[in-house]
Amino acid sequence: MNMQALLQQAQQMQQQLMDAQQQLSEAKVEGSAGGGLVKVTVNGQREVLDVTISPEAVDADDAEDTAQTIADLVLAAIRDAERAAEELQQEKMGPLAEGLGGGGMPGGMPGLPGF
């Protein structure tokens, strides 16, 4: 493989990586807990964008217990959303990582560790 082809391939991979990162920053995934009483939206980079708590989650007669329950549900919903974002990251970035390890390039990159 000549250096020009290798350079072109590296530039293509860099562009694909930048495209995937852009898609992740624009993507939105949702996590939920308590049968949908709490919903959390995060982007593909795991940044929390929105938290929605259903009024049905609130028990006015037991404010202390309700507050703890809601806190637990919010935490569970965030974890659910992060799991969904992780799956999205794997979907978008996984093939690129394989390419960097030689899986995407026939013969890898001889002489370079990990390629």
C-alpha cells in the first residue's frame, strides 16, 4: 500500500469520525423509570437535555417519601438514558474503532502498533 493511499484512507476515517461525532451530538435518546413516570432525554454524548416528571409521581399526602421516590426514579431514568446513549455510541463509533485497529483496512497498517 503506498503512502498516498494510506493518507487518503486516514483522511476518510477522520471525516467519518467527525461525522459520527456530529450525529451523536445531535441525536436524542430517552430513558425512563417507574413505568414512564420519569423520563430523561440525553444526547448521544450523554449530556442530559430534559427531565420530565409526571404529576402522577407526586403524592401530596407524603411529601418526604415522594421526594425520595422521585429522586430514585430520576436517577434510574438517567441511567436508562445513558445506557441507550452508550448503545448509540457503539453503533456510530464501533465500526470506526475497528477500522483503526486494522479490521477496516486490508492488512492493517504494518509497522504501527495497534494497526
